[in-house]
Amino acid sequence: MSPRSSVFVPALAALLLAGAGFAATQAPPKAGDAALGAQKYDAYERPAACATCHKDIARQHEQAMMSQAYTHHWDEIEYFGLAVPHAKKDPKFKGAADGCNGCHTPFAFLAGDVPPPLPSANSRANESVSCDLCHTVTGFDGDTPFNFNWISVPGKVKLGTREGVVSPHHVTKKNDFLGTAEFCGTCHNEKDPFGLWVKGTHLEWKAGPHGKAGIVCQDCHMPPSAGRSATMGSELPDLRQHLFHGAHDPGKLSGVIEVRIHPEAREAEPGETMKLTAVFVNAKAGHSVPSGSAEERVLWAHVTARDAKGQVYHLPVDKKGFPGEEYTIASDALAYQDIGEVKGIANFAGLKRDGEVPAGDRIFRLPYLDPQGRMTIMQWNTASFGPDYRLAPLSARAETYTWRLPATLPAGPVVVTAEVYYSRLVSSVAEFMKVPREESEPVKVNSHSTAFTILP
């Protein structure tokens, strides 16, 4: 067990259990898969109850993906359209399908309500990741936070990160664990039935410069600002904002990757070869980009040149020759055949692997491969990986673009532009699964232009 969890988690859990009226000899609270059905919905407060006092925090939370982890359109479609039917076809995946709820709707998981009712039923499963889950977590079970191995002790005692907080509705205790990256890692690390880390945002952070410097997840995703945590509370200079903003926030995506491009020469003649170099930098995120559900995210570089008469040329990236590079250069290749198998579609050829990414563009991705070695977006069906060609924190990748200049290229300036785009879901998968377009719509992350001159 980590130093943090081994020092204070058992003692705090024991204190909360005693305060809730449990005998000292009672078994400790369960975590992870073992917690399925261990509680009742009524053991936890509804978000509306918390919102009566914590109004600003509640308004922030209800706009964050935390409050939509179960009801968000793609999460619903992926779960009920792929995970649940796959588990029915192959019992090996039942634990994974049940376990989705451990992070997407923890109260339903704790209540044993799996699969939960559809979001349209408006059950308590729709509360997704709500206030009373996080503020009753005492720590995590084991050495590594992953697969919802948080430990929750519901009751009148709520946990925060400050001493001496008084509330008319509940007892408040300080728990430093809530301010650690390990707290986030209990859901932002995931190991699949094949034993692979199919989500490793916390692990990426821990191995990177931000983790080594002690800059935790909350510093970026819950930044401090002056404010009141409750309407009757006093003004605080460093109230953690409950924004949880990530890939669904345009501001978080904007500029997450920096780009600069330059030509090897500033003048050239028609028919010559011009080499351009673009450098892509992850200078903003404390984890790899893409991260989290990296099996379905697409980050790519698109380079074009515009001549003096306005004609535009698409420049494909130069190959580097590393094993598995074909997965990182957009093409018309097909993938995701396992979707057809889950849905019972005979002779399913697959879907366009790269969606609408232009052929020849460089894709910064980690390919997830199913047991047959085909790319998959079903992380629970991942048996191996292709090359990890994502952008790690504070790292750069240089890509070259070798262009044989057309003999008819007019004299004058040629402007070359490198653009970076991000999509939360491969467009071909989104279209096939009838996911709203907003989930696969390309978002322009950044761009940079340079120029050289064609001599007469």
C-alpha cells in the first residue's frame, strides 16, 4: 500500500465506521469488484441535497462530465450497445461490463443495480459521479489506484481537505487523500480482462515531469480561486473549483499541442525538392495526449501549402520506418471488426479506421488491438497494443514533409500551414453507432504558418 493510504486510510475508515454506529469488529468496507452490491442507494445523499448549501460548487459540477458520466450520449451508447451485449456473448467480459458502472455510476454499482436502468428512466444511476461519492472516499485498496478501488464509507461524516469546517447538516472531517493524484487514479487508471493498462492517465502523470514535481491533477482540473464552499461559509482564498474540465472543454483543448513548422530553405525553384519540418509539443498537459479513452481519441497533424495563385496542396508526412507506423499515418484501412461481431453482423468488413482524417496525415495515437490483432475501440477487448505514438508531457515530435515542387508552380510566396486537430471519437464509429456529431466533430487545437519564395 502506498505511504499515503497505509498511514491514514485505515484509521480514518475506522473512525467513520464507529461514527456511523458500526461495531469495531465489523469487516472493513469493500473496494473494487468486491464492492458490488455492498451498499444501498439510500446510504448516499442526492446531489440536490448537497446543492441547497453548496450552490456554486453544484452549478459547476452539473456542467462537468463528472455529472454526466452515465448519461452522456456516447457513454450510454457504448455501454448498452457494445459492453453489455459483449458480456452476454462472452462471460469473460461480464466483470468488465459490470465494472464500467464503478466509475460511471458508482451508486448503482454499490447498490448492485447492474446493468442500471437506461438514462431515460431517470433513476438514481443518472447521478453519475456525484458529491457524496467523492466526499465519502477514505482512500484506496492496494498498492496502485485503478478500477474503482476507492473505499467509500457513507454516512453523516463528509470528507474534505480543510480542518475545522462546521456544517449544520453533516460532520466534516479532513482527509488529505482527496487532494492527491491517487484519488483521481482510482478511476483514471484501468486494467482490462487481459491485464493491460487500457487507461493510465494517473500512471502517465506519475512517470512524467509533473508527477515528479508534485503538480497534481487537481492543480489543473480543480484550480483554486477565491470563493465560498457553502452559502453560509466564509470567503476562502483558495477554494477548489469543481470544473473537472478535460477533453470536452474547448478551452482545455485549445493550444494543448503547440506546433511550429519551417522550410529547409527560404527560396526554391519549380521542380526542386523542399523539405519542411514541423515540431509538435505537449507543453500543457501533465499526461499523454490523447489520454484516458485513448482507444477512441484521434489527434492528428494536417499540413498544406498554398501557392501565389491560391492553389492548395496537401502534404503527406514522411515515413520514419518504425514498427507499426502504419497505424499512425491516416489511410483508408478498415478496423473495428469486433463491433460487427458483438452486434451479430455477418461478414462485417469493419469501419474506416481513421474516419475523416485525410490520408497521409500523421496521427498521434496508441492503437488498441483485439485478440485477433485488429484495432478496436472496445478497451475491454484489448489484448495488445501497437506503438505508443502519443505526445507525452513536455515532449516533442519532429515530423518532416518532403515536397517535390511542381514544375508549374508560379513565382512568389508559398505559405505552408501545419494544423493540429482533435476528435473525441473516430467519426466512422460515431456514424455507425449513431452518436451525435458533436462527439466526433474535429476540434482545431492549434496551427502555425511559414513561407518560402518560388523564384521566377
